[in-house]
Amino acid sequence: MYNEIKNKLNKLINKDIFIVIDEGRSRKRKEKAVIKGVYNRIFTIKVNDLLMSFSYSDLICKTITLLTM
């Protein structure tokens, strides 16, 4: 499962996407972002000049959602 996610993320490197971040208590934030790197256990996303890292389980558990443009 992780390899499938890594392959999909590798295709999106340096492309514009939207990220929806579940902040808890029924709060969600949608931001324009760019995937910068895909690594063994994490991937990095640049949001508003801030580099953030997430694990693949964040995608599986729907803590974050990635939407392509």
C-alpha cells in the first residue's frame, strides 16, 4: 500500500495541488501546495513558503487529503 502511495506522490512532485488538512474539532483548512520530496517514511509539501512533512499514514487515515488541480 505504501509503495502505491509513493508512486502516486512521485508523479506529483513539483506540481500544483491543493491540500486539505484536518485540524480536529470539525476544522479543515484548504491550501494551495507543491509536493517537494518523497522519502521512505515521509513526504514534504511546501505550503505558503513553509515546508511541512507528513507520513503516508496521514493520507491513509485521512488526516490530510491531496487534490490535484
